[in-house]
Amino acid sequence: MGTITIDDVEYEFDDLTDEQKAIVGQLSNCQKKMAELQSEFDIVQVANAVYVNKLKALLASSGEDDV
């Protein structure tokens, strides 16, 4: 697998213990999940902005009817 770097120190993956290798795998899973969640958050944030803008437009157009 090569090397991994933690706090600017490089470690050979093959030299790690089985427990350390398992933790590296869990870290990889965590990073993948964080990226997935960030993507979902970005989508929800955009949807939220669309709904806010739509509500503003609807409120503005209903206010024009009152004039």
C-alpha cells in the first residue's frame, strides 16, 4: 500500500501492526464518509437557498396584489 503520513511523519504501511492497519482502514472509511456527507450537505444547502428564494418571490408577488 505504500506509506502513510501522520503529523508529517511517514510510515511504511507494511511495517504497521495488524491493529494499526485496521485503524488506517477505519480512518479511510471515516474520510470517505465525511466526503459523502459534505456532498449531501452541499446539496441540501443549495436546496435551502432555492426554497428561500422561491418563498421571497412568492411573498413579493402576493404583496403586489395588495397594492
